[in-house]
Amino acid sequence: MNEQRRAEIKEYVRQRYGAIATKDASACCGPAGPPAGLIEVALPSSSAPTVSTPLGCGNPTAIASLRAGEVVLDLGSGPGLDCLLAARRVGPTGRVIGVDMTPEMLELAREGARRAGATNVEFRQGDIEALPVDDASVDVIISNCVINLAPDKEAVLREAFRALRPGGRLCVSDIVALEPLGDELRDDLAQWSGCISGALEQGDYRRRLQAAGFADISFKQLGGAPAGCSGPVPIASMDIVARRPK
């Protein structure tokens, strides 16, 4: 895939998720956009709940086994729900960084964190293919149905490996293709932003993780396609766990 095509995919995805954030479109996975399925999350630091929109295909904070004091990085943090859940688990001695390329999503996330009084969370605008974080600076990376949206997954996984401390872990939920995708489907921008065209097959996903340097790789299928996800090929939600070797 050439650079022009990658830029075209990113811009299409950015516009789609900007529209989701402003209630002008529905999400590809999870509830049908911000007006529906709102979840209230109250953090210990605040008696007032924050309302955040769940977008995703799993629960990466659950599989990450987060511990107090850890630094967590969320790739494609969207409206910030997973970051707030992670903040509660790592506590006041820990820290959570959300990275997203969509200004409208960042606005939602920052407002949610403010309302929750979550002082151990920050949101940075950036590209998950070129993360705005230092080398070996985080303990855990999470992501919820976002890596499939990136046109350059090798760059995403290399950046994730770079950002993790030795021994750090990658714990993501993502859409995985159960059959090969043809070139015509790969070229469909609507299906790409709908979490279909960018999905990798499990074997390909594993090979790319290994090429980036990850070890102890595991996949667990959660079921079929999440609510709101449908397309011309079978897909499934999977939890994917890997580790940067010490």
C-alpha cells in the first residue's frame, strides 16, 4: 500500500469517527453511536459519574490484569471509557495515556476525565503509527477495536513494542478476519472504516507481532462479529495478548 492510499484511509477514518463523536454517524462496533448505550463510570476520586460512549469489540482492561502504579497506554482511546476504567485500576500512583487522532473524540474524552476528576489520565492527539510517547515508558498497552483501522499495522506494532518497557505487555481487543479478504474489499473505504477491510487473519496477525519483536502471543476468540459489525466476510472479536521480552 502506497503512502497516498494510507493517507486517504486515515482521513476517511478520522472523518467517520469525528462524525460519531458529534452524533452524526453510528459506530462500526458496539452501540449505534453516542446517543445510545451510554455508560456511567464513577471513579473513586469523584462522587460524580462521567458518561462515556462504549466503542469497541471487547474489554482490554479486563485481560490486562492492571496493577496499582502501572503506566498504561491506550491506542485509539476514542471517547475515553477504557482509559477511565484503567485509571481506576492503576490508582493514584499509576498513570493512563490515551492517544487518538480525532479531535472530536479527544474533546469527549477530556471532558469525561474532567467530570470524573480523573487526575491520573491524559489524552494526546497523535497517530498510533507514530506514537507521541517516549521509548520504554509504559508498562501496558491496551486498545479496543482500533488496530484494524490502521493502514500500516507493522508501524503500529513496532511503535507499541518501542513504547513498552522490557517485560511490558500488549493486551488488545480487535477484529480478526476468519477468511482471506480480496483486493476489492481492501479498497472499500466504507468497509475499512467499518472495521472490516483492515482486519487481519489470525496467522498474519501473529506473524506481524513476531516480526515486531513480541513473544508469548495468544489469541482468544470472544464470539462472532460484535453488534453493529457485519460485512461480506466472516469476522470475529478476539483478545490478543503479547509481551515485550525482558
